[in-house]
Amino acid sequence: MTETSRKVPYTTNNAGVPVESDEHSLTVGPDGAMLLQDHYVIEKMAQFNRERVPERVVHAKGAGAYGFFEVTEDVSQYTKASLFQPGQRTDMLARFSTVAGEQGSPDTWRDPRGFALKFYTELGNYDMVGNNTPIFFIRDATKFSDFIHSQKRHPATGLRNNEMQWDFWTLSPESAHMVTWLMGDRGIPKSYRYMNGYSSHTYMWLNAGGEKFWVKYHFKTDQGVDFLTQAEADELAGTDADVHRRDLHRAIESGDAPSWSLKVQIMPFDDAPDYRFNPFDLTKVWPHGDYPLIDVGRMTLNRNPEDYFVHIEQAAFEPSNLVPGIGPSPDKMLLGRLFSYPDTHRYRIGPNYAQLPPNRPHSAVNSYAKDGPMRYVPSNASMPYAPNSFGGPAADVAHYGKTAGWYSEGEMVHAAYTLHAEDDDWGQAGTQVREVLDDAARERLVSNVAGHLKQGVTRPILDRAFEYWRNIDQDIGDRIAKKVNGGL
Ligand code: NDP
Ligand code: HEM
């Protein structure tokens, strides 16, 4: 073939040097020994051995896409964050995931789904790292690793183990609301496109006048909420383990861009101390009747990543990426997460993960961070320290006005949250069972729980599980016990 008739580019090594062969290593004669000076073969094999980064310790299996967020209403009275100002359109990345399974695990296992968003705002990245549930299993960050250990594989057998799960849940009654959610229809969405996303946590919003509000986010799917039954999910786990990743990719590829409408609940700052539930307890919702949903805008996902590893596997979401106008709340889970994510990214991807394409802000980075493996964007600070006399960046408090904080004092203790008037572990779970689910959904809940308990859960943990459900709702607990015992 002549150079001019070639239709494809020539192969190079990683340094851009043309290689001599895609198919044959350099040998002494056609049958002879391989030669060490074939540096291209060595590069290929060495690079291959290093292709994997560790998978995420949780949320390892997922799918993601790029898109944009448009503000359709005016919420500037509550926040000055640039992405929420009237008429604003902000580029973004989303990644959805299951939690406990590994990279290759089926998309249809019963599990909460991650709902992680990264908004490339004018003042840096804002990450909203939520789930498809408005609540969570625990309310203190110190229990997170224990909780996850109980959901992952048994140390001796290497197998998933329902008994560990029920042991942890029944000894941690704060899990009741979330377990009710998980065992119900929404525990297996039809696909990522058919589920809502929630901040779950309460955050703080600050307006331009320095006024503070508490806020919860609800991203409601415009595709409609839909789910898979346990039987449908079990079958898909065997026939198409990647069904949800495929569904998202195909929809976007065919021009059927999925979207979600953002609504928020706003609580006046001073309502928090006397609200009937602790508004920062992650196991509780704010009933819509108390704080109705307010429309904000819409997010649309319309661009698949051109390289899954680069854009989705190396995406690094971090709840600590908060921008002026948005702050944390005294939720002890959220405060723990502020540390955890950047720490795991430094380990999993490397200390310069923020320079990679999905993580790189679309606004200026004027930081004094320096060096480290794989750093490739030169610093634009003229001197590597602050303060300096050479025109280096200087902090500008004008971006913030007021710090997104709250007044706090007290003796240092290891203690549960102070209880508010209606705080308990079972109440909101019971409301869900009795007032939100219909008869058919309650029957599926009973069947899902009984089916799960029958897979390896033994006494006394089994009896504790019946008691747990009777605390949520006597009738549902009795029906679960009957179904399990009848089947023993
Ligand atoms: P509402 O009647 O106003 O809201 C009930 C909400 O339940 C619906 O808006 C819907 O949330 C959600 N829902 C519907 N079907 C299911 C299901 N199968 N599994 C889980 N959730 C479902 O009542 P309240 O706000 O007073 O809340 C009552 C209970 O509803 C709570 O205890 C909680 O368990 C649940 N819930 C409450 C939410 C909240 O933020 N207030 C959010 C979601 C659930 P959505 O519209 O978000 O899809
Ligand atoms: C992923 C820690 C609670 C949502 C992760 C990861 C860690 C982690 C270490 C892996 C991140 C990575 O490798 O990229 C924790 C800790 C928690 C906690 C310590 C509690 C103290 C929660 C809660 C939510 C949540 C309450 C939802 C409200 C997510 C999501 C991901 C994730 C969506 C996947 C992000 C992605 O798509 O890359 N978490 N988590 N986590 N977590 Fe948490």
C-alpha cells in the first residue's frame, strides 16, 4: 500500500513514534527468540498490566453521561449560587450506580442507586452526590464502613450474605425507613432513567443578602417513576447484567435525551431547632405537607462519554465541592462525607485527579497546590506560596459575604442527636407502608422481604427481623413472619 492510499492513521507508540508491526514482535529469524530491544512490545505489555485503577470501594458499577442544567424559575431569594440564577444554563456530568456490587455485578440487584451530579459553574465545580432515596440507613458517619461491610461479601466465604445484612439492620433500628424503601418497588428501578434523585441530606443555601435557608433537593424523573419486580430483575441479572448502562447509552445515542425536573424544599433557618423532626437526621424526610416542593429547573443528559474509562471511571464526585451560595448542614453523615471523597480519590485515581477531563473545572483554577504524580496542567500562580509579592492569587471573601456556617457550642461527647418532638426510628417507615403504598405494593413488599429472609437468615436474627417489621407496622410484620414460617 502506498502512503497516499492509506485510509487509517499509522500506529505509534505512546511517544508518537511510528511502529513497525501491529502483529509480530521482533525475533531472531521467524522462529527465533524475542528481543528485548522491541520496546514497543514491552510498552504494550507493561501498559496493559497497569490498565486498571482500583474500583470504587462502593458504587463500583455505574453509568454516566454529560448534559446541562437550565434554571426555569427564580430562586435567587434563597441562594446566590450562580448555577441557580434565573435563565442560567450550566454544563454538567451525571453518574448513576448501584452501591454494594462490584464492577461486573448485575445492574438489577436490589440496592439503592447513586445519583451523582457535577455542575461546572462559573465559580468552580458544584457536586451534588445523592441517591435515588431521600433518606439513608444510618445517621452517623462512624457507622458507614460497618454498614457497607455488612452489605458486601462475607469474609470467610466470599459470598453475599443476607444474614449479615439483617443482623446489622435489626441492630441499627435507624435503618427501618430506608430498608422499607429498599424492599419496596423503588428498590429496583426499571432503569436509571426511571428513578428520582435526592440530595437526601439537608444543605444550606445563602442569598446575596447573607440570609440562610435549609434546603433539600428532589430531581424528579421526567420519564416517570417505574420499577422492575423481583422476578423481572432476577431474570435480567442472568440475561443482560449491563441492562441499565445500555439503556442510558442507547437512549442518548438515539436522541431520546432523558431529563429530570429539580424541585427543592426550603426551610427557614430558624425553623430548625423546633421542627417536629430533627431536620438534619438523614433517616428522615421533611413531609411535603410541612415544606412543599418549589420548582427550580431541569437537567438533561444528551452526550455519551467518548471514552468510558476517561470520563466515567475516572470521574471524581465529592460532596465537599460546594460553591458560594451553598454550604453544608450539621448532618453528621454529610460532615463525614466531606472528608471521605477527596481522600478516596487521591488513593484510587491519584492526587492530581482534579486535572482530568471529567473533573477539571470549566472556570479558572488559581490554586497553590503543587507537583505530585501525573500533574500536567502547569500552575498559573507566579509563586508557589501565599501571600507573595509577585501578583499571585489572593483570597477574595467577596465571593462568600457570610460563611455558610451555624452557631455551635457544647461539651465534647459521643452521643446521639438530641431528639425532636416526633423523632423515632419507626414512624416515617410506618407512614410509608400505611399511607403511601397501596395494597398491591404492600403485598410485593411482604413478598420481597420474606424472599430475602428465606435466603440464609437464621434465628435469632430472623426473629429480630420479624420484630423490626412489627415495629414498623404490626400487620406487615405478622404477614412477613407468616410467609417465612409457612415456607420453612
Ligand atoms: P406525601 O404523600 O406528600 O408524599 C409521599 C411520597 O412518597 C410521594 O410524593 C413519592 O415521592 C413517594 N412515593 C410514592 N410511592 C413510593 C414508593 N413505592 N416507595 C417510596 N416512596 C414512594 O407524604 P409525605 O411527604 O408526608 O411523606 C410520607 C412518606 O412518604 C414519608 O414517610 C416517606 O416514607 C415517603 N416519601 C416522602 C418524601 C418527602 O420528601 N416528603 C419523598 C419520598 C417519599 P416522590 O414524589 O419524591 O416520588
Ligand atoms: C461513592 C463514602 C454516604 C452517595 C462513595 C465512595 C466513598 C463513599 C468512599 C467512593 C467514591 C469514589 O471512589 O469515587 C461514603 C461515606 C458515607 C457515604 C463515608 C457516609 C458517611 C453516602 C450517602 C450518599 C452517598 C448518604 C447519598 C446521599 C454516593 C454516590 C457515590 C458514592 C452517589 C458514587 C459517586 C460516583 O458516581 O462516582 N461514597 N458515602 N454516599 N457515594 Fe458515598
